[in-house]
Amino acid sequence: MSADEQGRPKGGLFYGWYIVATVFVSQTVSCGLIFYNLSILLKVFVAQSGFSVSATSTATASFFIAGGVAGLGVGWLIDRYDPRIIITFGAICAACALAFAGHVHALWQLYLFYILFGIGNAAVAVIPGITIVARWFSRQRSRAIAYASTGLSLGGIIFTPISVTLIQNLGLEHAAYWFALILILGTVPISWIFLRPDPASMGLAPDGDAPKLDSDGRMLAPDGVSFEEAIRSRFFILFTTAYVFSMMAQVGSLAHQVRLVATRTGDDHIAALAVSVMAAASVTGRLVGGSVLHRISSKRYLQGVFILQAAAFTLFAFAEGATALLIVSAMFGATVGNMQMMQPLIVAEAFGLKAYARILSLAQMITTCANAIGPALMGFLYERAGGYEVPYLAIAASSLIGITALTAAGPVRAMIDKR
């Protein structure tokens, strides 16, 4: 493909925006049917399969542990092979797990389901998609990642009511087959048609700029910090710690939100609406973040997001009635999209692209394994306290620990600026 001096295909839009659109669609489908289905499936497994809230919450933890460990391999593979192969494997793995969901009747089957589901999620969703987007943009990276990752939240808006309706009308056994089919069709074909691993593969450069060449006329390798140097840095350690506590709290709430609202309102449709409201607010918050981050420090912005999350959890502990729960769901949603967007964005800002996929996958592995504690902790505290007040106050405190660690991490670009 020929390109003009601005790195754009002749007669068209910079191809990076096609990459953004592709990742957006893929993540809408994959996260809608995987991540946002966790809360729905938890309720169904408890209600229909006879598992306790505590047992199901603990099994849900294996989704995050398996996904976190698998994510390390995904990061390594993305640096070496065509990301479309990894995305295809992830979609097939998650689809197989979904198809099996209606046949889960024993505890070992429940764990097997969540492990396969977690591995598939790691390979099809955030790590491959956001890594590819980050490679295609530099100056416009925050906006590109914001637009692409909006699919994470839009998936909740679109697929949560669909999932609830299909399960109610068909039962989980038959609905699960439709989930699996939609997941494959919504991710695999579009990835093979449109995705490309990086701009260099098309003779382009990030943001549509003219390619930078060395003295021999070859394109320069991406700049940044080595993997070993990055993971030993103060910023990586404390920033990851901040995400451990804050995302553990977020995922705990996401896993229990449907049950919280359904329990307090007695209406499954209000519970599904609360998830959709949360996801809609997540889309809005993410787009706001993408538009203002070039005018505000990324660290300061994330601190504000953490504070809002702690406030939302405190209100969830005491909110009663549909209106109050929907309002707090919107508050919480504004933090969900931003937190999911900010981790890959700040990793790129702090360490560059030289070892980006491996650094991000390690950060997400640590975070994701810690996420496993969230649903299990909330299930344990719910059964001991007899309600959701204590669990939500506990995760509000966890968010405050995250704020403290983020504040102590130091400047985001400290390592890059020293080079």
C-alpha cells in the first residue's frame, strides 16, 4: 500500500482509525459476553444450580487467576506472532466455555468453566486489542485507546439485557449456545479482515506521521524502557499496587451488582437496567477521559477516579430502592470505564512501546489475580454479615488504599524523561 508524506494511505483515512474501530467492535462483543456476563452467571448458578453465593464467588475467582496467568503468555506471544491468531484462540476458548455453561452441575465443572472462560478472555480482549492500538498511536494515544476501549462498556449496555432475556426465555443451557455463536462471529472475522499488528507492517508510522528511518533507511524500532528495568522501578511497583486494591474492589462490585440490586428491589429487570446504566456511564466517562487527558495529568485524573469509586461503594452499602441504586450505579460506571482505560494508557506513557505487551501483561496478571479476591471476599462477607453493607464498605476501604499507593508512585514519565 502506498502512502503519502503524512503516512496515510492515499485517498483515505489513516489506517490506525480502522484499527480502533475494529478493536471497538471486537471488545464490545467479547466483553459484553464475557466480562459483563460474570454477574449474571453468578446469579444463575446460585439460583438454578444450587451453589452457594460463597462457593460461586470463590469459583469466579478462578476466572481472574486463570486469565491473569494466561495474560503473561498472551503478552509474550503478541510480541512474536500475528495477534489475530491469539485473538482467534481466545474467542474459541471462551465460546467453548460459554457453550458448556448450561451443563455445569458439579463444583469441579464450575471451576473448569471459569478457568476456560478466563483464559479465553485474556487472549481475546484487552491485552491484544489495546496493545495493537497503542502501537498505532503516540500523540493521539489517549483518544485512540478511549475510543477503542469504549467497547468494553458498550458491551455491557448491549449484551446485559440480551443475556438476561435469553436466559429467562430459553434457560441457560440453550441461551449459552447463542452466546458462544455470537462471540465467535463478532470477533474472529473482523479481526482477520481489518487488524494489522503495527503501522510498520503497512509501511506507516504512529499517528500517520512520516516514518522515522535510521541511516540505512530502515524504520526505527519503538522507543521505551526494557522489561527488566520497568518491572523493578518504583513506579511500576506502586502503580500496580494501586490497581491491585482498586480493581479488586471494582471487580468485586461488578460480580455482585446484579444480585445486590435484585435483592434490594426484588426485580431482575431493574438489576439488568442497573448494569446497563453502569455501562452507559462507563462509556460516557471513558469518552470524557479521552477528550480531557491532553489537558490534565494522567495521574491526577486517575486519583479523581479512585476517589469517586470509593464514594460510590460507600453509597452502595446503604442505597435502597430502584432510583437510588440506579444513581449510584451511574456513579460507579463513570469509574469503571476510566480505570480500565487508564492502566494500559499510563503503562505506555511511563515505559514506552519497546516491551509494552510484556509490561502490560505482567501488570494485568498481578492485578487480575488480585481481582479474584474481590468477588470471593464480598461473597464471604455477605454470608457472615447477612447483607451487602459490610462488603461494600470493605471495598470502599480497599479503594482508599489504592489512592494512597498511586500518590506514592511518583511521576508517571520519570523513567522515560531520564533517557
